[in-house]
Amino acid sequence: MGFGRRTTVVVGGSFAGRRVASLLATGDPCLHEVVLVEEKGYTEFTPSILRTLVEPGHPVWEPIQATGIPVKVVTGRAAGASLCKDGQHQGQLALADGRTLPYHFLVIATGSSYLWPIKAGSGDEVKLSTRKEAVSKAAEELRSAGSIAVVGGGPVGVELAAELAGKFGRSKNIVLLTNGSRLLQRMPQKAGYTASRWLRLAGVEVLHGAKVVQWPEGSRQRLCSGTLITQSGREISADLTIDCTGVKLNTELYTSLVEDREGGPEAAAEASRQGIPVKPTLEVVGCPGVFACGDAAGVAAERTAYTADLMAVVVAKNIALLVSRKDSKDAQKKLKEFPGGALSNAWLGQGLQEAPSIAAISLYKYDGIMQVRLFAKLCGLFVQTFFNGPLWSAS
């Protein structure tokens, strides 16, 4: 690539993207330019959006310029990326408005999409004023509804049902459906039991093994009324139905890099389901100079803000190392691997077998469930530490 000033383009201004940009911004700007591309002109603290749906004044937004990250911020939608070998740059990012951004390193931190209004849609909703208006409208619909059906027994479904029950009490008929045998199936059994107990005491009807086979028209894109039909034939009518059954990974940028290759369409389809294929160093497989982190990356770890932060640290360390390389001796320095490379303690990091798992489930304002898990190999011995906190109260 030659020496001189390098450019890193980070696509996505949420947890992973902001973290990569802020870490790389501490380097010498004469040697390294960092560009953060974000379609929206603001950042949104996604974990708090559920509270905003019952308390519209709850603060979750901040103009992206106000985050204080000293990098160049470009507002625009990334439409595609390409690899090129012009002797100057590794590749080029194309924006939907026709602008192009050449890069030496590209970081795909495009995250995931969720049912509106839990995550912003596209088009006009990238404007902060429109997003606030949309959330306020959804909050009013929830406030006015007499009955609400929440579908999905994972963290989002559980937290949303808890927010609704905590805010409105038994004044609404709230039903939470899960097709599993218990709630929070990716957490220990005690966590699911605790969530079910809290919700039932709050007046929520919790239905296990209730797989929805027929949805009200349009309910998988927006809030709407109608009747759900489960596999057992039970019909559940509600003024509002909310689909909390999972996320869609935003891997379109990876698709643009591989779609013209042999096997590219198949690789793109697999990435949309499992995440962008990455090496342990979080370099995208088959795409020199491209890294992926956050929800869009295909790693064997829970897709949480904490995991995104760990991945971002590894990506930033590796790009900083590549930027600093000056000779063959530097080229021998190994890149960091996820997850151990994210830790400042190199000895502990070498033994980390998988990403630490930290999960916190909010049960309205005063209760919750927290899980911390670390799996490491130290001195040749496997050591597993696991803590699943009981129902805790801040009162």
C-alpha cells in the first residue's frame, strides 16, 4: 500500500462504529485520517428505546456531532463498497447520493435492524425530528390500547412486556407469547423463571410453547390490531400486536463486495443469516483491508452492546498496528484476535476462550436480572466463572 497517510472509513455510528472511531482518533492525524459514516445525523441508545415507548420524554438521542469524537463525520447512506488496486487505496465506498470515499481500511459496523419503532427505519426516519415524532406516536398508540400482544420471549420481548406492565399496571390486558418452553432461553433456567414470575405478578399473561402461525396483516412491519393464531389453534385478539422475534443483520455492504465473485451470492445469503464471515482478527474473509464488528459480524458470541465494544477494541488495535507498520520487522507483529485481544491484560487475554457474556434484563425501573460469564484457560487449566444474579432491587 505504500507509506504515508492512511484513511480508515468506519460505516455505522452505533456502539461498535463509534468505539472504533473514538479509539483510532487518538492516533496521529498526520498519519491516519478517520472518517465515520452514519446515515442518521444522530446516535440512539437502543437499550433505552423500550422505556421511551412508555415514557416518551426519556432521553435516548444525541446529535452525532455532540458525541465529541474528533473525526470527520459524513452523513449519508452507504450504498456499496468495492476493492480496487490503484496503488493508492485498498478500496472505495460509494454513498447513495453519488459521493465516493476512498479508503485503506474499511470497518463495517452496520449493526442490525428491528421492527419499527424499536429501531429506526429508513427514508425520512433518519431525521431526528421524524424519529422522535414516530416514537411519540407509537407511545400514544400503546397508551391508548386496551390490550397488547407481545410476541417473543427473548430479552426484547421480556423487557417490553415489563415496561408496559410496570407503567400501566393491570389497566391493560398484556399477553407475552413465546414458542419456547420458557422465557430467555439463551440464559440460565433461573433467569427465565424469574422473568416469568415477575411478569405474572405484574398481571402479564405469559404463554409458553405458543408459536404464532398466522399474524394480522402488516403486524410484522408495524404496530397494528388484529388476531394472532398459534400452532395449537388458539386465537388471541389485541388492539396492538408487537413482533419481538428477532433482528435482521445489516450485511448489504458485504454483499456489494462479494456478489460478483464465484459463490458470492451464496456467501451473501449465508452472511445475512449468520453474519459477515470474519477471521479471528475480525478481518473479513476474502476482503483485504476490510474489518467487521458489532451485530453484523459473524462471531460466536451474543449480539450485545458489550460484545460490540470488545470487537471494536480488537478492530481498532489491529488497524492501528497496520497503520504503524514501517518495515519487515513491524510486519512480523501479529494482529490481535477476538476476544482475548480486547483485554489490556495480555496474559489473561491469551487464555480467553470465548467472549465474556454480560447480559442485563430490565424489569421496569426497579428490578432486573444480570448474568456475567467468563470462560478462560489459565496455566493449562480451564476455569469457568459464572454468576447469575437473583432478582435484585434498587429500592
